[in-house]
Amino acid sequence: AAIIALLDPYDRKDIIEKMAAAGVSSFAMELMPRISRAQSMDVLSSQSNLAGYRAVLDAAHEFGRIYPMMMTAAGTLPPARVVIVGAGVAGLQAIATAKRLGAVVSAFDVRPAVKEQVQSLGGTFIEVEDDAADGETAGGYAKEMSDEYKAKQAAKLKEVLAKTDIVITTALIPGRPAPEIVTADMVAGMKPGSVIIDLAAERGGNVAGAKLGETVVTDNGVKIIGPENITSSVATDATAMYAKNLLNFITLSVDKEKGTLAFNAEDQIIAETMLTRDGKVVHPKFGGEEVANG
């Protein structure tokens, strides 16, 4: 049998060992390599797109004001100020959605390379002055930064968040707990009625005080929301996209002449997602030595 799914391999190593013992071939869709050929199979990207979109709508629902500037006979309403922390797939979609709704949008990311992407969507990139900063791995993910950089980052964000109405955090590091970026001190400096949506709550959270599946209201009146499985709130689209990701992955391994599944371990996509095969854990990150050929 073969299992192809979101398997949460970093936190569920017990399942990996059980699948190996059962002789199951297993593939973790979270481990899909960031290469052009695998884009149509990239589950994290397809689901993160929806998460970023939905987070902006949820924030609007919780916020006591409107997003756009509105000039009326009764006076002018200022636009909401939105900050997105983490300009990956979810963050970029959040920027685009908030901008479409009329907010003034800024974004922060440890990867300087995403500055142009943020600006192309109409956002302002929050820069931390550090000549040595390069927070991007070879695979395009964010990586852990130095303590010196974190200190500069904290000072800059505290200044920005004091003027911010809505914060959406999306920062994740593969295989690690989510980095705490928005500290209790920063939250304490925010305005009453501000809303924070922590999309990293399922991995421990980017925001001090965030609790998965709960809304926490701080002493100074800031709402911190830690959504659980936020894509389930747009279940029809999430399911359709996930199904297409799976179909594309399976199609890659169908032997058209025999009509059977044949996983080619020399293919980068197969090699980097395969956890178990032939009774063994084969992925080097989870105890395997190497993926067998075949």
C-alpha cells in the first residue's frame, strides 16, 4: 500500500516508524521540493494561498472599523493599517487581499529578495538595516536569524506596530517551532481594538500569548486570534486544490502501459517526499540513510 498525504513528519515520527514496520510506502506532501516541475503538486502553497486570503477576511470581521479610506458628508474615515509578517505564499496573498479591500499595507520578512514581490502588490516593505542579513535557504524558505538581527528586527517592529490596526503573521521555518516575532512588549504598545491573526499558531505561534483555536483579548484591548485549520472555512476550494495536488503527484508515478503505480526514487520529487519503503524509513531527515533506487 502507498500513503500520500499531509503527514506532519517533523512532529509525528511515531507514525513514520509504524508505516515502515507495516511495509507501507509513504509520501509526505509537506516535503515537496520548491522546483518548477513540482509547483502543481505543492500543497503548502495551494493551502497557504487560501489561508492568507481568509485571514484578512477574518480580521475584517473582528475589527471594529472598515478597511478603506471613506470620504463622506459626515467626515473622512481613515484607512486601516495592516502589517503582514512573513511574505511567503500566505503573506503575499494577505497583502493582495488587504490592498484590494483598501487598507494601507506593509510587510516584513527576513528575506530581502521578497521586497519586490511585496511592492508589486502595492505593499510597503519594512526593512531592517543589517548588511549580513540573508534569511533565505537554498530551497526558498525562511531560516533562523542571528540574535543581533533579531534585536534590530524587534526594535523596528515595535515602532511600526504601535501605529498598526491589523497584524497577520505567517512566518514558519520547516522542521522548527514557529519563531516568536511579535513579543508581549510589542502587543502592549498596540492600540486598543487592534486585531492580530497568527497563522503560525499550529506550530507554536509567531505572537506571544497566541493560543491555538482561541481568541485572547489582552489587557490593552488587542485581540490575538490563533486559527485552527483556517482553510476548512473555505473547504470547497481547499479540497479542490488539495485533490488536484494529489492527482498531479500520483499521475507522475503511473506506469501508463501497465496501469500501475511505479515510484521512481531517482526522481527528485519522489526522493524528497518519500518517507518509508520496503519496511524501512528511507528519508535522511527522519532516520533513513538514503532512498533506494528503483
